[in-house]
Amino acid sequence: MNLDFSFFSWAVASSFIAKGLIFSIQLTLIAMLGGIALGTVLALMRLSGKRWLVLPAAFYVNTLRSIPLVMVILWFFLLIPLLIGRPMGAELSAIITFTVFEAAYYSEIMRAGIQSVPKGQVYAGYAVGMSYGQTMQLVVLPQAFRNMLPVLLTQTIILFQDTSLVYAIGAYDLLKGFEVAGKNFNRPVETYLVATVVYFVICFSLSMTVRRLQQKIQIIR
């Protein structure tokens, strides 16, 4: 094979790839924040001990964790416009889908983090007159977030990798940018190789950052 990477330049990167990278980062951050928020609610519902809260939350989490992400992406992209009666852009559909889907995974991380806090902390909160909500907000959740921060960030790295699946609905993400560049210059093999290197550099760098953070948290403990 005669590989030729000479066509790659700053102009190519800014014209085709930068737009996709920006959307991939935006999608990752929005889905992470929304997923953690919704996942925390789901985790608290599952830990509430009330059947009418536990069952819906467990059904939500177990259902989404049992379905491939690409299928959920297609479902939301095709079904939501039918329900709301108007078309919805691929980017907005991807943001909603990833937030809803990732909430199921963040929920399990949050639940494990909350359960990692000794029950004595909860009893101490009750002893000073705090309600269940105040105990969770002021005592349990701050400690739980510190315990599970490395796992949350690792799941976020996986989320960034999964953003490449939005190609199924035509959203312009990082991988789509490389694909368009490859088609324009008739060099698909080279662009996919460069895309692999870019994804590796980003994800490996983030993984090393998470590892260092985990070591610092262990020292604090």
C-alpha cells in the first residue's frame, strides 16, 4: 500500500476535523453532567427502600444496560420525531440519547459510591437532627463523590469513545470529520489511521490523568 499523509495540514484539520472534535467534546461533557445528575437520582431511588421508587429505577437501569448503545441512538433518532410531531436534528438527538443512556451506567457507579460510605456516617447525620435529604447532601454524597471520582472519569473516557457511534444518524463528530476529509482527498485509509492515533492520544492522556488522580485520592485516605 502506498500511504500518503502529505495532504494533512492545519487547513484540513481546521476545515474538517475541528468541528467534529468540538461536537464530540460538547456531547461528552453534556452527557456526563446530565448523566451524573440523572444517575444520582436513580441511585437514590434504588437505595430508598421504597418499592414504588426502587422498581422503576431498577427497570430503567437494567433495561438500558442490556441494549446496545447504537440501537438506542437509532430508536431516539427515529421515534422521538414521531412522538413530538416534528423532526429533530441529529446533534440534539445524540445529546438526549447519550444523557439518558449514560445515566444508567453512572447510576450504578453512584450507588456503589454511596454504599461505600460507612453507615455510621448516616447515623451520625440522623443523630444531629438531619433529614434523609440533608444527610445525603451534606454527609454522604461529598464522600461518595470523592470515592468514585476515578471511576466516574473512566466512564467519561468510555463515553468519549462511544461518541463515534453517532455516525449512525449522521451527526458530525470527530470520526465524521476524518471520514469527510478522507472522502474529499480520496485518502480514507490514511484518515482512519490518523483518527485512530488521535483517539488513542486523547484517551490515553486522560487515562493517565485519572490514574494520577486515583493515586492522590488514595494518599488522602
